[in-house]
Amino acid sequence: MIRNLDEIQQYGKQGIDTTMKSLDAASKGFQAIAAEVVDYSKKSFEEGTQALEQMFSAKSPEKAIEVQQAYLKGAYEGFVSKATKIGELYTDIARETYKPFESFTAKATAK
């Protein structure tokens, strides 16, 4: 009976350790995503402000439209690029948070 209780305690400890490793990986991943979002927001605001200044200083409506089109094209490409990057980060979070459980479940099913 004691051996079984010791095994249960050991599995419980391993489960907690594994969960903590998983949560640590998730935390680091979400911090990376937050950093990317902050970076994108700051860059987007700066580029938008710059484009608006250029539009107001344009000498003709055609030049203002040209500036606007260039800004919209760049903003769209930047958004798609950053969305792809954030999607990859979410995939990495899923992979890294599951990784500690791979060995834990392999050990549990082997016995």
C-alpha cells in the first residue's frame, strides 16, 4: 500500500512540475505576442501620422491620393505580415505548452 501511495505522490509531483513548465512556456509565448502587438501598434501609429502629414502638405489632390494609396498598401502588407507572425507565435505556444506533457504521458502509459 505504501508503494502505491508513494507512486501516487510521485505522479502528483510530476504532474505539478509538468504543468508549471507548460504554464511557463505559455507565459513566455504570450509575452512575445504582446511585444509584437505593441511594436505593430507603435509602428502603425507612426506610419499613419506620417502619411497624414504628407497628405496635408500635398500640393494637389492627386498627390494626396497617391500618398494615401501608398500608405494603405503598406498598412495592408504590414498587417498581413504581422498577423502571420502572431499566428506562428500562437502555434509555437501550443507546441511548447504541450511539449512537457509528452514525456509525462509517455511515462504514465508505459507503466
